[in-house]
Amino acid sequence: MTARDAIRARIGPIHERLEELPFAEALARGEVSREDYARLLTQLAHVHEALERLAPPPALGALHQACARAAHLRADLARLAAAPQPVLESTRELVESLDAAAAEAPALAGWLYVVAGSRLGAAALRAPLARALGVEPEPGQGLDYHVVGAESFPRRWLALAATVDEVLTGPEDLLRCAEAADDAMHRFYAVYDGLGRHR
């Protein structure tokens, strides 16, 4: 079994539950305000900035680089000119868990898989978010996080995902990787749930 197979099997249920959260469904329908969207971007920026401070093993370098999107998030927030939004406690707890996982290559691999893989879903939100914000789904409109690199990323994803296996040395590493990916998904679930509760 590859890491990709193990991760997908482990996170499938929580991934489905996340997509059914009110905030996630509102994003998919394009029924969010600029303030709602800015609150989301603030949480994601906090996570990506923490992630970009990490120093992954060379085998995970390309996957880590695929997660480097904090600059896009900050550009989007500046474009929206939204009022400053607070960082949720669930977001702070997510970053703490990420930092702890960074000490183990298999665990970090699971986290990077989840964060980088989220780009596939983020790209699908381009059109509904553009409608919600009244802008075109193109760079420079406050949607860079969802737009920049979206066309080429699906072609790169399989190769990037396969690099996770390069840091795994046996069944225990595979299990740790899948557990960390599951933890990441549960942490993101808590963030999106919190965003829905504060709309």
C-alpha cells in the first residue's frame, strides 16, 4: 500500500464531513460575504506562514514548496481591503499540532499531503467565489489563493503525492503518516466549523 492509498482511506470520512459543514457549503455555493472570505483567508494565511517556516527533509522539498502560498493569501487580503480579522483558537491549535508533527518526517509528510492536496479543492471554488465577490476569476482580484497555478497543479499532483513514500521506511512510518494526515483534516474541520459558528 502506498502512502497515498493509506492517507485517502484514513481521511475519507472526515473529508466528507468537512465538505458538509455550513461554511464549506456556503463557499461552494458562492454565498459568502467579503468579510466571511477575509476571515477564511486570515486563518489560512496563519497556517501557511507557519508551514513555510518549516525545514522539511529534501525528499519532501517539492511538496513543501507546493504549499508555499502565504504571499498569495496576503495579496488577496490586501486586495479585499477587509477589516483585520482575528485568528481563531482552533487555527492556533492547528499550527501547534503542525509544529509538533514537523519533528517527524512521516508525520510532516501527512500534513504536507493534506495541505498541498487542498489545492485541488481550492481551484474548484474559483467560479463561486468570483460570483460572491463580484470579480473575475483571475489573478489580482482577491482570488490568487484559488487561481494562481490552478491550471497546472492537477498534472503535478500525482508526482508530488508520490514523494511522500520516499520518507517512509516501513509499516510504522506509513501508519504515522496516515495518522498525521487524519489529525490535519480534523484540525481543519475545527477551523471551518468555527468559521461557520461566527458568521
